[in-house]
Amino acid sequence: MKLSIITINYNDLNGLTDTVNTVINQDWKDFEFIIIDGGSTDGSAEYIKNNAHYFTYSVSEPDKGIYNAMNKGIAKANGEYLLMLNAGDVLYDNDVLGKVFDQTNYTQDIIYGDVDRESKGVVFAESIFPDKLTFGFLRDRMISHQAVFFKKKLHDLVGLYDETIKYGADWHFIILSVCKYNASYIHLNFKMAICSADGLTCNPLHFDAMKEERKRILEKEFPAFVDDYMLYDQIENNKIKNRTKFFVGKCKKLIKEVIGKT
């Protein structure tokens, strides 16, 4: 089996339906489909039961959160590669999986592409990711897991998602894989998914907590790099402040000259 698609859900029947439809309508079919539901009470459990013929494995039972549900899915997966496509996220078109796997036999640990971002059914942004994943990039940002195919064996090396992390265990896994364990990767320059921006980590109310969480993780996992990058940030911020001050000064001088001539 080439690919395992893992979808987790909790009380998001509409999102789950959208995700299932985009998976089962793929032209390329060499994948298994795993559904991990957290014991939903909105009709999701009944939907999963009624459509069980689409799923290689499905369960609806209480879990301990997003990353616990993801890990449960990984434990059931048999594919060479894994794709985490949560309820509400959809594949970009019906040919995405074929474009990734049908023509080329990739050997990299990580295959990733680009995404659109939507909220309430409206696409409002796109994310085009770099071909090279550096510590500087991954320190502050991440590639979208909805468009990332990980080799399952990478979890044997790096570990499962850390369930003690509230917001960014997927980011933690990616930065460890690339920057600590030297995982190989390739960027495919096309859009693979449309990601829902209505989840926990897209809520501005959580941004400060997410930032503090990342800081703690970086200090734990990459202590030798953190101080250097903090100094780099200070230098860059000072450059921006100086440029802004210079620009504002020039503008004020120009305005005075214009006023003086009138």
C-alpha cells in the first residue's frame, strides 16, 4: 500500500463529509482511508457507520485530543506514506494524488506541496512554500500538514506526535524531522489541498500561547541555535527601525519643502 490517508474528526459532520467526498473521488486509488472520530454527537458517528465501506478502518470513541487521535490513526496505518487530512480540509482537485504518486517513484522521507486557505467556504489566501526548508524558516513557520506526505518509517525515527504539546505537535514533528534528523524532502510546485482556517491554531486568541509554546520547544530541542537567532532578530528589527526612521525623516523634509513653496 502506497498511502494511508488519516482523517480525524470531532463534531464536524459538514467538514467530515467534505473531506470524505474529496478523498473518495480521487482518480488515483492506491490508498487506504482511516477515520478517527472522537466520539462525536452531531451525527458524525452515524455518517461514519453508514459509509463504512469507504474506510479501511474507522472508529468513533473518546480520545485525548487532536494529536492523540492522529497517533491512533498512525498506529492503524499500513501505507508507505501518510497524509493527515483532517475534517474540513479537502484535496485541491481529483487528480492530486495521481500527480504525486502515479508517474514518479519518490524516495524522499517528506513530499510536500502548496495550499489555499479558506474560512467559511471562502478562499482568502494561498501558501507557496520554499524548495529549501531551513531552520530559520521552520523556526517561525511550517509547511501545511494537509499537503505533506510523510514516510511512516519517519515516525519510527522521530517518534509520534507529542501529545503533551497543545498547539503545535505537527510543527514540532516537522522541525525535528528536517533539522535534527536530517530527513530528506522534496517540494512539488503545485497546490495539493485547501485548508480550513476555522480550527484551534488559526484563532488569534491562541497566537500568544502558541508563540510561547514554540519558544519552549525550541529552547528544549535546539538550545545552541536559539540565542543566535534571537540576536539575528534584534539586528533585523533594528535595521527595519532605522530604515523606517530614515524614510519618515525624508518624508517630513519633503513635506516641509512642498509647503514652503506654496
